[in-house]
Amino acid sequence: MIPGSFSYHRPASVTDAVKLLVDLGEDARPLAGGHSLVPMMKLRLATPTHLIDLHGIAALKGISRDGNLVIGAMTTQHELLASDEVAKSMPILHEAALLIADPQVRYRGTIGGNVANGDPGNDMPALMMALGASYRLEGASGARDVLAADFYQGAYFTALEPGEILTSVSVPVPAAGHGYAYEKLKRKVGDYATAAAAVVLTMAGGKVATCTIGLTNVHETPLLAADAAKAVIGTSLDAATLKKAAAAASAIMSPAADARGPVEYRKHVGGIMVTRALQRAASVAK
Amino acid sequence: MAKTHVTMKVNGAEVEGLVEPRTLLVHFIRENLQMTGTHIGCETTHCGACTVDIDGMSVKSCTMFAVQAQGSDIITVEGMANADGTLSALQEGFRMMHGLQCGFCTPGMIVRAHRLLKENPLPSEPEIRMGISGNICRCTGYQNIVKAIQYASAKINGVEFQEAAE
Ligand SMILES: Cc1cc2nc3c(=O)[nH]c(=O)nc-3n(C[C@H](O)[C@H](O)[C@H](O)COP(=O)(O)OP(=O)(O)OC[C@H]3O[C@@H](n4cnc5c(N)ncnc54)[C@H](O)[C@@H]3O)c2cc1C
Ligand code: FES
Ligand code: FES
């Protein structure tokens, strides 16, 4: 399994990378960790004729805090796991990164590649939607910020325009004492989700005060389960409420039937992931 | 496609070669450098047989291009023995604990375990199992591989190795 031929470019700045993308046109692709793109190239499902390796661009690396947590696109999943700032202010990001693939993949896979890829199986997009994150996209005519919730338009189809690079992810830091959980059902360690749910909530006086729910791999795009979240606000997550929330979440799912199971099964377990994530998030909220 | 000249350090020695951009690192190591300890199992980034250590990271070398390794410092299984040629603690562990049957997965397991023990010298059993979750063995069922890594960890840290009860 050897990929098709391509020319390799290693620009040193975002400006140079954008220029290459614009000049070389449609058959040029950015290369981040390569852990989605290279397997696709080996299977000849992707045949870019130019690869623009982003590893030479220092500005795309690193995690900083300017109110929001700003994560450079080329920050790896391994670096997210090693970050004290992430563990402290956004533990759900640590929890979800640990559920991605295996150690070798996490050393190479990047947050930018994970969210830009547009694969419904990727774990970060639903989480970013639940956290209210936005993506910075830079192209020839400058930079723009797009909410994660507006970014995903179809399987492998996103708001990225030709000639644009995703340079960073900006995530509002959730309130101190917030509850969180990423529940992911998978067939084995290292697998993509059969279904997964991200919950971020706050509690006040034993009742849910705010709540967002993101869903992974139960539709051709990641989803925000807004009705399910609305159903739990003001409640103490009693059994009837949990059932209502799971049903509201399942109602917006339309997963593909694949090796991970038929449609009804994936919707059913998707609802269970929502239930579990809500319960666990409430139990860690302070 | 025009070939590119690459240089890198492999097991402490400077090496060079001419590669196409699409040449995978594993092919460069096996074919250009003639180091066939690094295996190709699945070619789909699942099995970990092709794992090498690059600049302090475990990497599946079937999913990285040789041009991307320009200037890097690589360790393969051929570089795992002690400087005097004796077996390293990990290699000894795999031998003592019967951590292999056919041996196909073993180079990737040892190279991965090397980095795991650098990052976490005294891992618990669950940490070892999570640490090698990117490496598939079709023969041994992992129990003896875990023991081999525990053996090496004990030896490196100078503590007594106690074989867990079955
Ligand atoms: C065995 C295995 C198991 C996996 N399991 C999981 C899993 O459980 N969960 C999960 O979420 N992922 C999983 N992955 C995918 C992994 O997390 C990838 O690393 C990730 O999806 C893509 O990140 P990357 O940096 O490798 O991107 P690449 O593969 O380099 O790129 C992916 C796509 O995004 C584009 N792209 C990348 N960066 C940018 C950018 N900055 N701007 C614009 N476009 C860009 C590329 O052109 C390409 O089209 C798995 C991968 C493997 C090999
Ligand atoms: S050959 Fe590289 S992971 Fe299997
Ligand atoms: S010993 Fe045969 S594959 Fe592991």
C-alpha cells in the first residue's frame, strides 16, 4: 500500500502555506499529523498531488490562555494530554483526548487535523461544539473565526474554503466547578466511537443550571443536542428526565449502519451515552 | 517523481538516502537502510509492528513519509541492545517471560515499551496495557508481554520483580 505520487512542500509560515495552497489549487492538501490523511492516501481514497506539511510552522504550535484557551492547530493529542493547563481548566478535553486511538497515533495526530478533517468519527468536533469553541481560518484575504457549531456541513465537508488553513482553536473556559463527561462506546481500545456524548453543565442548588450536549458519530456531522439539553435544565436529573433527554437526543441521530452496528442499535446506545454522560457530569459538578 | 536527499540519525549513526516524497519511513528503513527488524504488519496504522522511536516519540513508521524524518533522531529495534552488545532489560524481559511466540510483533512491542518506560518507569499493569494498546499481537494474548515489561521495569528501577499470580 503505497500512496500515489505527490510533491512535498514544507513552508515555514502560515503566509507561505496559504500562498502554496492558493497557487497549487485544488489538488494541494495540508498535511498535519497525517494519521487520517496518510491511511486514506495509502488506500488511494485521497490522491493529492501536492502535500503542504505544516510541521515547519512554529506559530501553529502551543497552548495559551487569553481568557479563552487558544490551542495551535499543530498541537498534538499527546501534548494536550501533557498540558497542566488543559487538565486544570478543561479536564473534559484531557478525558476525550485519552480516548482517541492509541499512544502512537496521539503522538502524531493534531487537534487542527482532528477538527478540520470533517470525519463524523472524530471525537474532538462534538466536544468543541459542546464547549462553544471557534476555529480561526486564515486565507489569502485574511483571517476569520467560525463557530464549531457552524463549521460542519456534511461528511468531510466543512466551512473551510479553498486556500484556507485552520490555524487555532479557541475554547471558552467553562465556569469553575462545572461538571463534565465524555462517554464513548467503542468496540475496543483505540477504536472510533460507536456513539459518544460530551456533556458540560453547571449545577445550582442540586438542579442543572446550564447544560450543553455534543454527539459524536451518530450523524454525518457532529451534533448539538439542544432539545435534550433543554430538557434537563431546572431538574435534578431524575429518572424520568434522563429518559426524556435520551429520547430527545436519539431523535436527532441518523447514524450509518456499519461494522459498529445497525442504525437502531447505534441510536439506542447513543441515548445511553447521553444518560451516562449527564449522570457523571452532574456527579463531578461542584 | 524527483527524488529528495534525506539525512537522519538512526541508532546513533548518521544515514542518508534518496527517496521519493511518497516513500514511507518504514520502507526507507527496511529497503534503503536494510534494517529489517522494523516490521510491516497491517499497513493501516493499526498493528504497531512498524513502531520506531523518533525524537522521543513512538511512531508508526508506515504512516509517516521518509522526507518528514529529515534531520531527526530515530531508534529502531536494532538499537535496543546495551552499548556492550548485551541484551537490554526489556529484551531480557521478553526472553525470560516468554513474551513472544512467532516474534513478529516483538520489535514494535519492545520499541514502544522502551518509550513507555522512559515516560513512566514504574507503570501499573493497567498503564502497561494502555501503553501498548497501539500494538497488536496475534500469538501470546499479551499476558507474557505485560510480564516482560514488568520485569524490565523492575530491573531498571532496581526493585525485585514479583511474577503476578495467574
Ligand atoms: C488507528 C487509528 C485510530 C484512530 N482513532 C481515532 C479515534 O478514536 N478518534 C478520533 O477522533 N480520531 C481517531 N483517529 C484519527 C486521528 O486522531 C487523526 O490524527 C486525526 O483525525 C487527524 O489529525 P491529523 O493531525 O493526523 O491530520 P491529517 O491526517 O494530517 O489531516 C486530516 C485532514 O485535515 C486536513 N487538515 C489537517 N490540518 C489542517 C489545518 N490546520 N487546516 C486545514 N486543513 C487541515 C488535511 O488536509 C486532511 O484532509 C485514528 C487514527 C488512526 C490511524
Ligand atoms: S504496519 Fe504500521 S501499524 Fe501496522
Ligand atoms: S508473538 Fe506472534 S504476533 Fe506477537
